[in-house]
Amino acid sequence: MMTYQHCPVPARVGSHLYALLAYGRATLHTWQQHRRERYDLRCLLCLDDRQLADIGLQRWSVAWEASKPFWRP
């Protein structure tokens, strides 16, 4: 039967792990924001061309942006 003893982690490993987790959290937040923006753009595609022109958009540019995957800026 194996037993494990408390093994301290060096401070720099902990700081690297914290930085990695912070980067991952920021990346997920960015991806969620992109996903919401793409959803909003897909909703704009329900408008007709005149309505899109009123708000300064063109259908092809909205469709282009809405078709991007969430991980691309």
C-alpha cells in the first residue's frame, strides 16, 4: 500500500500555474464574448437590406462576420 506525503510546490511552479489558469480564463471569456457577438450578428441577418443600411451595415459584411468561428477574432 502506497502512502503520499505532503510535498511542497516551489513558488515559481505555483505562479506559472496561476498565470496559465488566468490566461485560460481570459481566453474562455474572449470566446464567450465572440460567441455572443456572432449570435447578435446572425440576428441582424433577419433585417432587410434597407434596415441594415440604416444602421450602416451591409449584408455581406454581417454574414461574413457571423460565419466566423468563435475562436477567431
